[in-house]
Amino acid sequence: MPKKQANIWVMPGGPTSEWQQLPADALARLKGLLGWDVKLYLAPAEFARVFKIGFAEEGYSGSASVVSHLVTRLQQAGAVYKRTSHFTVCEDCGYPDSTQLCKKCGGKIISAEREGYYFRVDKYSERIHEFLGSDNLVLPRLQQAYVLNNINTMPIDDYLIAIKISRAKQEFMPTDCLGALAAVLSGSGYSVDDGGFQRLWPNTYLFFPRESLNYMYFWCSVFLALSIPQPGGFVCHSGIKLLDQRQQEVSPLLLAQNYSPDSIRYLLLATKATIEENTYSEDQVIHRINHDLANELGNLVTRVISLVSHFADGMVPSPNILTRQNADLELRERALDTPGKVEKYISSQELSQAIKAIKNLIGVTNRFIVSTAPWQLAPGGNQQERLNTVLYNICESLRFIAVSLKPIMPKAAQRIMEQLGIDGNNELSSWSSLGQWGLLPVDSKISPQSVLFPRIIPGYGGIGPYQDLIHREELARINMVVARVLSAELVAEFEGLLHLILYDGRQRYSVLAPVARSSPPGFLQGKKVVLLSNLMPSETEGLKNEGEILVLETEAGDLKPVFIDDDIPEGSEVSCLN
Ligand SMILES: [Zn+2]
């Protein structure tokens, strides 16, 4: 059976257009998880790059044949008439422009007599209400009234949709509004008579920023004129305004840089939909991240992983059905209930409801841990079996949470799955795997990582590089010792790189350091440096790299080791903690 296909379009226009990319991305990711072929069309932009929008298609152009087809059919339907008059158009491509140089091709703008094609919007204005007022066409449902009210105030003057070009090959040059519609329709296979359009159009979602509701108005009129059925949905979300400490508006990109794209994604998607624009102060942003992400989700992940590390040697233990209690059944039921809700609410674009369903499962799992108190079930004793059951269940519940989060916070979801040891395992991280409880294999090895969402300290001097702050606990994990250079040799293949053998009084370390320019091999021999001694080893050109040394940058831009006085014994610990 061929895969189901969905097309999702985010219309350009205005600042809220960017925000629309996030709910569109959530829908695209959900459809992808459900096994659909998905295309997400959007104007390529910095925003999409920073937020790692999935399934994004470059290119956004309407096909010339669809433009001609539309103009001709609209004329036949009596919806379009032509009138010859003077237009300012591009001499080369025919695009109607009022600037000096054509914004499409850079050609010269001239005033010339041309045939203009006008659409009679007023013929359809009555029926648009009925069209847009039907159930589940405008999403989220809450926005339907807003859209209809705005459509009411749109001008009903005849609308220039295309100009006949005399010299170029292309017959009609569409204005922006028709051009965008032609792009959407050709992307869905319109006018290619193979039934593809009938299949794809009901699964085509059109995201309109509020600034572009006039497009929606015009498009619906065209659909009515040509008896084109309703698409899958017109999606329209209200905008979000972010204010910094000085109450000035800031870009979501800046916030994403400071607080991680995933948390800002979460913030937008978790915001309860309202008719009005939402405003967030930076304090509210911080509060929300700390409360929902650091405390509830982040703590749960840390807790589960450390309980399994501590009480089960880092392996998912085997549950024992005989020790099952009511709390286990409730947890299982809530977990099995969650993906269906997430799917339903993302499909209806009620993203905050989808997130609420996941938050509920997070809450239930946190309460399950408190009520079962695994730390009181002493390992090795007669409660060992019960302990195993509890630990298994919290790991499995975390799998449900992680997979359910995939459309909302892909990066965080991935990091949770990595810790559970199931990232990349399609059977355990697919949406359909959430149809069954208990798929997480016994003896899976869990791998703890650094904190998922570090707590943010409010009032840290406004928007700053929070992401660069590290926890003191993390600092304590780095071992630094004074080490003596036993030997130093140039690495032939890499200019400036030295292969050092260091000694910390107990063992030797092979270390690669790019310091040859400031410190030639002979100079280094016998010197004492600071060695970071507990790093994961790596290898370059067959040479082991078992640590790093502290270096500083000279004025000339070279790297130079930080040297330690000769009378300090090798092996002395170096730290920044007292
Ligand atoms: Zn041009």
C-alpha cells in the first residue's frame, strides 16, 4: 500500500509567520511518526535553521502552467475579467512592481500598457462564511471566530491577480497572492489529472500568519469559483510577544540561543491558545522553563536514571508480575492513554492540550515514584522483586514520555531515549510502539547524561549567555592534576601539534596538544603543566589522547601551556572548589 502523504505549507508574511513554523513542525513530525510521507514547505529562514524544523522543503515556486490554468478557468467561470490599462511592470519578467528594480529578477521597471486580470471577490464574499464556518476547517477551533470576524472586514474590491506578458515565454505573471496559491496547488498535483490531487488535498494544511488572512480570503473565493474542495485545514495561531527585562520585545531566536531551542519551542507550544496575542516577560519564560522542564520533566529523568544506576547496576531489571499492585496498573493505563491524546490534539492544533497530556503522565510517574518509594525497598532482601517491578515500570513510563515528546521537543526526546539506551532503535522509539506496554527490553543498559534542562537563576542580569553556565556539580567531575612532561614530539601530519607523554606521579598519559608554535619540544621537556586527567580517551592518527592540558592564548594567537612552578610536586590536585 502506498504511504499516505501530507503537505504542510507555512505562508510567509509578518513576524507571526515564523512562529507558525513550530506548530507546523509538530504536525509534520507527528505525521512522519505515523508513517506518512510529509513535506513541509516554508520560506527558508534563520528561524527554521535554529529550531531545526523537520521535513522542510526548499523552493516555493508556482508552476507557470498552473497559473495559466487557473486564470483561464477563472475566466470561464465568470470570476475573472480582463481590462487593459497602464501598469508599472518589470521590463524583463513582467512582474508588477512599484519599486525601481524588479524584486523578482532585478530588471528595470517601466510603465506599460498591459492586460490585467481582475478577480470579482464580491461574488463569493457571502459564501466564504459558510465555507470557512464548516467544522474543523479552521484550526485550532478557537480561532474560527477570529478568522471569520476578520474576513468580514476585508475589502470586496476587484482584485488584480495577473498581468499578461507580451514578450516573455510565460503567458501570465501572477501577483503574489495568486502566485502563492499556484505554488500550493501545483505542490498538491492540481491540474495534473491523475487523482493525486484528490488524495493529497484533504491532507494539505495551510498555515496562515494573522498578517496574511487576506490571502486566505482570496484563496477561499478561488476555491468556491472553481469548486475546489476544502483542504485539510487552514491553521491560524495567535502570535506571541516576548519581552526582556526592560520590557523590550526580543526575538525568539535570541531566547533560543540563551535557553536552548527546545525550551523555547516548548514555551510557545505549551502556551494556551487565546484569541489575543500572548505576551511573555523574560521572568515568565524562566519560571516556565524551571517549573515545567527543569523541575518536572528534568527531575523525573534524573531520578529514574539514578534509581536504576543505584539499585539495579544501570540495567533495566526484570519486572515480576506477581508483585504487581494497583499503582502499576494505573501507571500503565495512563501511559497507554497518552499517545492517542497527543495525536488527537496535535492534529487539531491544540498543542497546549497535547502537552498537558504528556505533563499528566510526567506527574503520574513522579507520584508513582513517591508512593512506591523504591529507595525503601532494600535490594537483596525479600522486596527485591517488588523493587525490580517498580524500576522497570518507571523506565517504561519514561519511554512513553520520550516518544510522545518527539513531535514537540525532538532534541529532549532524543536525549531521554539515549539515556534509556533506545535511541535509534526503531521498534522501541516509534509511535506505534506506544500501543503496547512492556516493550522496553530487560537488561537494557542505561547511560546517564548531564542534566536535561538546567535550572535557570532568574534576575541574572537580563538576557545573557545562560547556556554557557555550568553547574558546580559538573565542575567537580573534572579531575585536574599537576603533571611533568616526560617527552614531547612533533606530530608530522599536523602543524603545531605535539605528542606529549605526561606523568602525574602515578601513571603516564599520552596527550596531544597544539602548542608547538609557542613551546618547541625541547623547551617543554621537564616542565610542569595542568592535566585534565579523567576525559574520555580518543585517538588521532593512531596516537592516543588521554587528557587535555590547560593552555592560554598568547597575544600572537598561539596556544601556550599554563606552566606550574617547579617546586610543586607532580600529582598535586588542581581545583576551583574550596
Ligand atoms: Zn522582473
